[in-house]
Amino acid sequence: MYRSGQFVASQLDDLRDDQVQPNGVDLTLGAVFEQVEPGRIDRDGKTVGQRQEIEPEDGIYRLEPGGYVVEYGDRVKIPQNHVGFLFPRSSLLRNSCMLDTAVWDAGYEGRGEGLLEVYHDIEIEAGARIAQLVLARADHEGEYDGTYQGENLA
């Protein structure tokens, strides 16, 4: 069962009122990166390719068609007995953009990342709401203790 937006909000810090939705919480745009070197995924590990941060002009990211790694501006903590799913806000979809994400396991904490696919030029303000995090109750054994634990918190 999916949890209410108020429950999701209670798991996060420093939210604006407009981020809390009936069924989840909107996450904001923290930073945008372009991958400049190849990564690698092996059977026993992975290497994330080198990235270059794109600097906004007057707080606005002006993005041409392509793939970008976005870092969310909000610290997320997935509670025990839950799993997190992140969906793009419809405003992105209506502007020819897609946000690809992955499952967020119980115990994960950090400022996660997603893949922003841009199919037509777009301007996105830093701090704009780009995704919605929803939480569902889940049976599981153990909690997330992977490489990305605590990412982007420094």
C-alpha cells in the first residue's frame, strides 16, 4: 500500500509546503551534470563515468536535447519496511522530457540521482520540482548498505 504525502514528508527534512502532495513529495532539482567519460558495469561491480557539472545561468539550466544526470536537491531517507519509487512530474513530460529512476531500497539515505532525457530545448530553474517520491509498505530482509549510501550529502 502506498503511503500518504504527509507520511512521506515526515521522513524528509526542509521541505517547502508546495512539495507535499496527496500521494507523495516532490523532489527538487539540485544540480545537473553531463557524463564526459564512459562508465562500466561488471558482474562484480561498477564504475560511474566522469561527470562535468553544468552551471546554471542566473539560476536557470538551459538544456539542449540529450541525456543529463540530475542530482535531487532534497535529502531522502527511506524508512524500514518501505520501498521508494520516483516518478517524473507531468510538467517534464509535457515539455518533451523524461526522468528515469530506479527503486530506492529501505535504509537508503542520500541525495539521489536520475537520468533526465531532454527531447526539446528546455529551461529549468534550480530548485524547481521535477520528480515525485512515493513510498509503499514492503516486506524485506535487511536494509540498503550499498555504494550509494550517503551519496551527495557532503
